[in-house]
Amino acid sequence: MPSMSPIIQRLTEATRPYHAETDADLDDLFRDDVGSSHYVLFLMRVYGFEAPLESALAMTPHLDLLLDVRERARAGLLAQDLMKLGLRPSEVAELPLCLAIPQFRGTAEALGWMFVVERATLLHSVLRHHLATRLPHEMSKASAYLSSYAGLVGTRWREFGATVEQVAHHPAIAERIIQSACEAFRCYRRWVLQGPGASRLVG
């Protein structure tokens, strides 16, 4: 794992109780009988969370002055992968979205929520290589999302950590970032249990 700044270490420790449940969303992709349908459901769930989150981040005042939000946007890549796996553009447009993501009042809250999706990118390389051996046909044409940080994951993670460190210059602001990250993890878990494929996850 790339090196972590002090505030990222605090965020990691504070949100650790949520990590196992969050990462359990990947279990289907490591099952012995993993197939295209498991990968499609995974992409649909992630799209349903990341697309509205990206919209909320784009509307956060001054966030774009601290971090290039556009270069970290991956909803378009998710949509691209889903269409290459057989979904029509109209079907992608009609996918359910997580409506519980709030409009962020400031950069501290936004960065707390970003921590959830930026942390997920640390697992993408392992997941991509695993699926390349199990689903070579699908991954040969639909791996844009999992490849989005290929060769850059360490750099992007350090940039994110430096930005959070810059914003968390006061203990109260650091605490707001941590609370927002915890809220984001809880929201993501609720989404996984309610979104596409939820009945198979909980039933």
C-alpha cells in the first residue's frame, strides 16, 4: 500500500470498523464460479454510488482549486465498461443511483466522502489482474474503470493525502473530515444492500 500522511492514517484508523463490510462487496468477484453477470453487477453498484458522488463533488465550492476532480472522475468509465458488456446507453441512463449522497457544504465534508472511493482504487490493480485470469474476454474490452489509476495509484493517493492534510489544519476541521468519511462508508454499505443485485447479497 502507498505511504500515508498522518491525517490519512487517522482516517484509516477511524474508518477501520467499516472496511471489512465495504470490501465484502468484492467477494462475488473472487468466487470460484465468477462470471460476467457478477462483474456487471459490481460495475452497476459502483456506478450507482460514484456517479451521484461525482456530481456532488463537482458542485462543492472551491474543491476544484485544491484537487483536479475531473481527472479522478470515473463514472464515465464505468458507463463505458457497462456498455461494452452489453448494456444499451438508455439502460445505463436508467440505472438506479444512490440518492442519499448530500450536497457538500465545504471541502472538508467532500474530502471525507472522497476518501471512500479513493481508498477503493488501492484494490483495483489486484482485482483487475485477478479478473483478467478468470474473465479474460470481459476484461479485454471492459476494464477502463479498474485501469483508471494504472501506474498512478501511488501518485494519486499521495496527492489526495496532501490535499486532506492541507485542509485539516485545525482539529475541528480534521474531525469533520473523519465524521464525513464514516458517514460515507455507512451510506455506501446501505447502498450495496439496497442497490442492484442486493437481493442476492442479502438473500
